[in-house]
Amino acid sequence: MCVGDRLLPLVAERRRTAKAIKLRADAVQGVLRLTLPARGGLAEALALIERNHTWLAEQVAAWPAPQPLLPGARIPFDGNTLLIDWTASHPRTPRRSGDRLLVGGPADLVPARVLRWLQGAARADLTAATTALAAGLGHAAVAIRIGDARARWGSCARGRPGSVARIAYSWRLIMAPPPVRRHIVAHEVAHLVHANHSADFYALLATLDPHRDATRRWLEAHGTALHWVGRD
């Protein structure tokens, strides 16, 4: 579906519990979402889209711009930016040099190589931070996974007694400032002790890292844009 100057997927989903038709512009996924009742509603849904086309255009116009991982692009990293400095003669394995990321080899492989480098940097940073913080709470073994979840920046699964706890993070956190990453780590590590969001959980979180409000403000202001890094 064409909205403004963007061609966007329209994702329709039927739900048995839906009482009415709902239309939403999903800025994180970059799609338009239509929720329908279990039966019928197609004609009404099309009319709803038509009536709200101006509203949709306003919503989409406010979305962040895509930031492809291409030669010459500047991408966020560690709260600053990195220039993707590609020359065929550079080493094929990306290497950081100050505010540049040196990448060699075929130009068409640059996006995949930069993505792997960012994911590796996220894995190293978040694993070290998690291991150190968890050890202070008596959790010596924690399995870390790096993914690309769109709904959460991190999640914690403690498992059964005696099993190794698992914490997953979005690789996109490596683009955020260090204090933001550290607070997300503190949040997930606190779940190793409290598998809820109780008063005890937040009391522990405050001792591990007191920057919850600042982190929330930063992610509300900039978090969506991180999901557009790597998109064409």
C-alpha cells in the first residue's frame, strides 16, 4: 500500500476476541496493521483505510528514515556514529578505527559483514556486562543470546531449579549509549532474583543501576530509529 512516498506492507489479522476493526501504523516493523473480527468486516476495513488515509500519511511521515548498511553511510554505534569506510583493498573482516569502520571485499557484501560485526560487538559487550553483574548476585552461569526482537530490548528466562538461566538481548542495543545498555542489562539481571516487576524487583534494580527514567526517556525518543538501521 502506498502511503505518502513509502510503499508499505498491509498486514491483516483476524482475532476471535476482536470486537471492532482496528488500524495501526507500526513504526517499529514498518508496516500497517489491520485487526479484524473472526468473521466479515472486509468492506468496513477497506472503508476505514480510505477514511484514515490522511492520518496514516501523517503517522508514516513521522517514522525514522531507513539507514542502510552501505559504503559511506554513518550508523549509530555506542551512542555516537561510525562511518562505513569501504574500499575493496581493506581487510574483508570489518575493523574499527576511531569513528570509522573499515570494510573491504566486494561492495555487495558490505551490509552483511557490517551486520555481523555489529552483532558480534553487541554479543561481546552485553555478555561481559551481564556476566559481571550476575556474578555479584551469585549467578555464575548465565547463557546469553543475541537476537533482533522488536517488542523487547531484553528478556530473561530462569528455567527450572538447577538449570542455567538464559538472557536474550537485541543486538541493536550496541548502537545505544553505554548507560542505556547497562540499565537494560541491570533490568534483566534483576530478573534472575525476581521473576516479576514487584516492589522488590525495582528496589534491587535501583541498587544495580538507578538510571531507569533516563533510559526510558532515551529509548522513547530514539529506540524506534534503531530498528530502521539496516533497512533499505
